[in-house]
Amino acid sequence: MQQRLIAVGCLLVLVMVTGTVLSQVSIPVPHPDDPPPPPSLKTVPIPEPANLGEFVQDREAAIRLGKALFWDMQVGSDGLTACGSCHFTSGMSDNRSRNSLAPGIKRITRSGEPDPDTTFYNNLGPAGEVTAADYPFFPRSNDVLSSQGVRRSVFVGIGLGPADITRPEPDPNGFRIGSVNTRCVEPRNTPTVINAVFNHRQFWDGRADNAFNGVNNMGDRDPNARLFRADDPLSPLPVRVRLEDSSLASQAVSPPVDPCEMSAVGRTMRDVGKKFARWAPPGQPVFNLRPLALQKVHPQDSVLGSWSRWPQKGLTVPDYPTLIRAAFHRQWWDSPKIIRVAPDGTTSVADPPTSGGLQANEFSLMQYNFSLFFGLAIQLYEATLVADDTPFDRFMEGETTALSPLAQFGLDLFRSQLRGQCITCHEGAELTGASVRQVRASPTRIRDGQAMDRGFNNIGVQPTLQDLGLGARDEFGNWFSTVKRLSPPPREPIVVDGAFKVPGLRNVELTAPYFHTGGHRTLRDVVEFYSRGGDSHTGMVTLDGTDIVTLEVFTFTEHELQALEAFLRSLTDERVRYKRAPFDHPQIFIPNGVGPVAGFVPGDRLVEIPAVGRFGGPPTRPFLEPSPLPQ
């Protein structure tokens, strides 16, 4: 470490800090091994499947459908929880602090068996409220600060209104007060969806595959995934589909069927399709749900404004089948036949009933293929959520005054191979090795003689056994890790246990709390975490006994800490901060813990997030500052 400090060298200059205080800043002398600064994100094409046109006939119509579905509270089994319920802040993440703790339910034993910890940090319980005094979590707790989803229940059937027919069952992970379930909280912190289109895979553990199979998040790992295609409407046939660079679609179809996030236990995406594309025999009325029927849409919404019923709720288009027919080729939704699913999962094509409704195991073609429409439409909407107009991007495009001297110093530290080494993981214009471009170039990364998936690292947020992350397997026994699935495997030891996806850094100022645990509160806390080489320096061992090489300890000076934070703040796109197009959104009501009967669901404290149009609105208050969300 002493040699590294000597090699860096420095030059002292005076700069203005926060507009009022002059501070000395050490500028590192460039080193030959330092890579150049990353280019502007505007230089990177947006990834997209080459065969998208086989499915989507009208891109703009698909984006409209995707934005409506993303923000529609009717998607949740409770008729209240939308995809956007966990992505409502300026940074499209979550800043709630009440009923937002999850205990260490991902913990395992040394032999790899589940060993969930269902006790809550500081005796806060499932409805408690985290404060600044509770930070940092580790080593005091293995709890996670994340997003509240639905109350535990079992799916019974489709209701007439926005909520499904469900039956409560005791929550197995401790989300209960007495005999009453509270809202479940996800076991990992909610990442932003902004710039997620550049990721090769989605979720912290990478389980949402780059290839979308049209059905679920598993891509090629699920050999049984099938849709039906009706080139002849009278003869729909089962087919496999595969769209590369569609991890956003793979991710999108997971929360609506997750029993913690949005779904009652046992609900499928076909059931969600039956809810949104209802069926009746020819000549009989169909009572479909109006898109965004519970929410106002701003008349200047950048995508949905022309269809707004402002000041009434919902869109002027009467139902989701109308939006689906406009967006997708008819062979994916047009057939008078129904598909019947047997208890063993096998399917058959049949004639529809002449009276009455469909049975629970019977689906129209549009209902059966709803996962395809939902996934691709949300992918196309989220592909518009690109933040590439930050001060850093403008600086790299030649605007020399876009970065302050302090932020420029931070950029030099960020790419320094002697002092910061941040760019080693946050590489390329996307500022992550988990991007499509970086993984395409090399899916494996060798660090300190150890092999791992490109764009994933165990950085010592917690000991490995608290959460295997990338080192886990799916329900078919397949590894999430592509390196684990390589044949032949790398010669080096594989250290994917406890590894998580390297996030991109744009708008990181707006997405607190940080890391997959949500266990660090501020950007300063994050920079200090890297200064000390992570939090966990023991228990960093894979299940097969390999010691994982931990981060280097840099012990940054105060000047360096300030500079790195200044650089991270230069990665904020002001359109994102103020929710300007394309980051505007409809009105949404989010639960914020347990309270008196209010709003849609007894026991929820509901907070209105008002509709915002293309010109934006006030920024979301920072996490835990200056006060909790209004009641």
C-alpha cells in the first residue's frame, strides 16, 4: 500500500466546494496502465432482439401498451400493486422506510441448505420504520431494506374487479402482526429500471436471462417453455420462441407471478392474461378492465397523453385487448380456439364452450400468450428509459466546463489502476461489466486468478452464506452463473458464490439506499465502503471451500472521498431528477406500511404519487431526508 501511495503522486490545487468552502484537492499523476475515461453513453446503441419484427407489428403501440402495463395497479393480485409500485421515485427505485425490512431469508448453511433468518433488525418487526440511526446494517444485521409487495395469499380465481379472488395463508417469513399478514418485503433492494436495457441479464443474481423464451425469466434453461402460434386461426400450434437481448422481457414476467412481489401463490401469467383479456362466447358481452382504471394519466404524458381521460381515471381506449391487437401480429392472438392445460402441464387445442365462461384451465390464444405481450411491451417501454445527458456525458462530448475540477479529480481516481480501480468493474460507457457489449466481448472475467461471470462480483457486502446470489440454482437445478455452466469450465477456481450484478452508476445519487441489501444510506457511505475494502472480510468462502479474494483496501483521503462523491453526482441526468420525459408517469398509490383503514385495501397507509407529464415535476425527496413520506 505504501508503494502504491508513493507511485500516485499529487498536485495541490484550490477549488470551490459546495459553492462556499475552498478545499485542497490532490490530483493523481496519470499512470500508463490507467484506461481512458469511459465515453458518453450516447455512443452505445440500444440493444434489441434481431427478430423483434416477428412479434411486434407497431413499436409505438407496443410502447404504449408497455407503459400502461408497467404502471397499472390492476396487475397485482391485490388490485393495488403495479410494477411501478417499486419504481416510483425520481431515480425509478424505492425510498420507503416503513414496512420495508426483510429479514435474512436468503441465508443458507455451509452445506448449501436453506437456513432462513426470520428475525427483524432492532426488533423493528415487519411494520417498523428504519431511521438513519439504524445505518449501516452490517455487521449488526443481515436484514435487507427493500420494497413491500403483496400480502401472502393463495390464488383462487379471477374476480370481476381489479383484485383477484384469493385466500389468505400464514406468511412463512415473518411478515405478520399477530394473525394478520403484513405486506411481504423482497429479499433484495430494488434496483432502478433506468438504463437497465443495457444489461445482459437482469436481477441482482442474473436469473432473468438474456434470451426471452416468451414465457418466463429462464430463457434456454427452461426446455418446456412454449407459446401457441396461429398462422391458421383454426389450428394454433405450440412453438418455442427465442429473442436475444431481451432480458428486460425475461425480468418483466417474473414479478406478476411472484408470491411476495405482486401475486397470490399459484397465479400464472396465463391467469393474468385471463384477467386483462377476458373472454365470452360470440355475441355475449365481455367486461374487460379499462387500462389504468384506478389512476389518472396526465394529459401531457409523453406516451399516453393522447389517450388520457383527465381529470377522470384511465385511458380512453376501453381495454387491453385493443392495445394488444394494435401492437402485435395477429398470429399470436387471433384464434377462435382455446388452449386447455392438463394437471401435468400438457396442452391441447379445443373448441370453446357455446355458453358460459372458460374453465380455470382453459385459455384463449391471447390469454395463453399474454406473457409474450407483457414481456415485450414492457421491454420496449423500458428501452426508452435511457439517461445519457449527464454532466459526465456532456464532458466526454467536449463540454469542458460540464465537470467541476473536483469531479474531474474523482474521474481520475475512478479510472486509476493504482488508487481507485473502480473502472475495472464499472467499465465501458455503460459503467458496468454486466452490459450486453461487455459480456458479448468476454462472458468470463479472471480476477486475481479466480473466474467469475463478467459483470458480477462478491465485494464483501455480507458473508457469502447470507445470500448465494449468482451462485444459486433455478428450479430445474441449472446454475444462474454462465461460468458454472461452461463446458469445459475455466481452469481457475470459480468464485460466483455471493456475487451480485455490477450496477450502472448513472443517477446513483437518486437511488439510495445502496447495494443489494440496501444496507448503506448515502453516497459517502458507499465511497467509504470501498475505501475500507468492503465490510465483510471473513466468511468470504465459496461452498466448495475456495477463499474469495476480497477488495483492496485503499484508505482514501478526505479529498479523495469528496472527489469520488462529486464524480458520482456528475452522473445524474436532470431529466431523471425532475421526471421529465421519458421519465414521466401516471398517478400511482403506493402502500407505506400498516395503518388505519384507508384507500383501496384495509390496513394500508396509502400515499399518492401524482401523475407527471412530459415537462416533469418536483423531484422525489432523498432517502430518509428530510422526513418520511406523507401519510
